[in-house]
Amino acid sequence: MQATYTVEGMTCGHCVAAVTEEVKAIPGVTDVTVTLEGGQLTLTSDAPVDFDRIVEAVAEAGDYSVA
């Protein structure tokens, strides 16, 4: 499965790396792509990932939110 979200608050490459690392750690996630421009987060997973789990992972990475 693939899903795309918008992450708000990222300002640099470090932000992208932190969000990528935290989202990749979610069980079942097989691939993550995060782009600074536009704040796109695309994840691929074996099964649907609970939106609240994605929000938690992004918040763990820093002062970011998922829209």
C-alpha cells in the first residue's frame, strides 16, 4: 500500500532526514520518501498504517505536523 501526506514545519535537509528515520521505524513500513519542497511524505507499507501512528512518528522527529 502507498499513502501520501503533507508534513508542515520542515525547513532543511536535517528535518527531512529526521522525519524519514522516524517514519521508517513504524512496523510494516517498507519505504519512505520525504521531500522538503512541498513537504511531501510518501510511505509504502505491507498493510494500512494508522494515521495516528504516522502523526506520532512525525512529532517524534521534531516540531512538525501532518496535514
